[in-house]
Amino acid sequence: MSNISELDLQNLRHLIGGFDTSHCKMQAYAEQASDPEIKQFFEKGAKSAMENKQQLMKFLQ
């Protein structure tokens, strides 16, 4: 792994936290949705946010 600056680490932390928050919110919205299309929309958004978070986490390994 190449050296990551402190600023890069801080930026990753903020991005990861943002995607984590988005995932949690969209999952909650999906659980509350009664319309199947809206439910699917939020489920896809939650999945995408989790995938983005996992991709960013790879930079920390």
C-alpha cells in the first residue's frame, strides 16, 4: 500500500461516514415504503451506498 496522507485519511473517513449514513437512511425509508416502486428505489440506493462504502474501505487495507 502506498502512503496515504493525513488529509486523504480524513477525506476517506468523511466519505465512508457519508455513505454509511446514506445506507442507513435509505434502508429505513425502504422499510417504511408501501409503494413497491419506491421501496425498490430506496433499496437500490441503500445497496449502492454500501457498495461505495466497501470500495472506499479497500483503501484502508
